[in-house]
Amino acid sequence: QPVLTQPPSVSGAPGQRVTISCTGSISNIGIGYDVHWYQHLPGTVPKVIIYSNNKRPSGVPDRFSGSKSGASASLAITGLQAEDEADYYCQSYDGSLNGYVFGTGTTVTVL
Amino acid sequence: QVQLEQSGAEVKKPGASVKVSCKVSGNTLSDAFIHWVRQASGKGLEWMGGFDPEDGLTINTQKFQGRVRMTADTAADTVYMEVRSLRSEDTAVYFCANRNRSWAFDLWGQGTQVTVSS
């Protein structure tokens, strides 16, 4: 069973807003471990776009934002652009597994 | 600029072992916390294990059940990850990544393709 669950895909037209959910449990997000988000384009390496739930690394557009509530987290992309087409993964730490966990991944498609 | 440089692609037969290296450049290994993440074709990211300042070496034993070994050569600023008893399901791109103080993986190696085929 996946530890962090994401929708397989989301889509939106250019300029629209899309959100990606990341559902965990009491042993990871719910107990307070931070959530980080990665953008992964085919043929490239994953890139962290949100860390510690809602912080953006330098150089990441402010169109990307993150939030966390209870045992879930969300990534929002506003003003969707063609270059945002990629796979997105959430990541946290699980105290029961004593290790890091990734979400199942979500493919964002720009219509 | 800090970079992680991985060894090249490998092709192995089932039952064999593979050892992938990750060299830290622009910094020293003592200032890095290197982990390994893999991605099989069409699948998601999967954490394999790594070195943390809090707990030292931690491996995803639930998934790999003793088949994975991680070592470090501090003089060479290089970390090694070995997978034993390879299966076809181990065919994947293997990444090394640095874990930062926020527990996120902020720097990644270029990836190493490992193919297990008879």
C-alpha cells in the first residue's frame, strides 16, 4: 500500500489553476513531518520546487505554492504554463518505517 | 558549485550484483548527506536508503531486505550503493541525492541506468 497517495493525473488549460493532493497518515504528515514537492521532467533529474510544506527555493516561480493540513498536503500551480507539464511528487518522512517516503506521483497535462 | 557525479550505465544478469558510485565535487562528503532513490520505467520515485546526521546509515529494509549495501570513502568524497541478487524488477535509473537540513533532497546526481537482463 502506498504511504503517500496522489491523484495519477491532473490537467488544466493555460492560465488555469490546478492542485495536487498528497494524502498521508498519522505516521508521516499527520504527526508533523514536513512535506516537500518535486517536479520531474522526462530525461531530467527531480527538482525540489517546494520544501518544508510551503517554502520556495530561489528561482522557483511564485506560481507554485504548497500547503499542509492534518495528514495531507497540497501543491497548487496558478497561471498554468506549457512548461509546467511534468510529473510531480510529494515526499516526507515516516516514523513507523524509519525512512523517507515519496508520493505515488501526479502527471500534470496542459491542455 | 556542488555537484554529484554518478558512475555510468550497467547491464547485469539476474542474480549478479551492481555497485554504483556517487562522487561529491565542490564540497566534501562530510558536509553532505547522500541518499539513493530509484525509478523504474513508468514507475514513481522510491527511496532506497542513505546517510543522515541524526541516525547515520538507514536503509529501506522493508523493500530491499538486506540486498542493498551503502558505503562511503571519505578520502575520495564518494559514496557507493550496491544491490545484490539482482532481479529484473531492479531495472531502473538510480539517483544519488543530497538531503538538506529541511530533510528535502535538494541536489541530485545525473542518474545511472541499471539494466538486469539475461
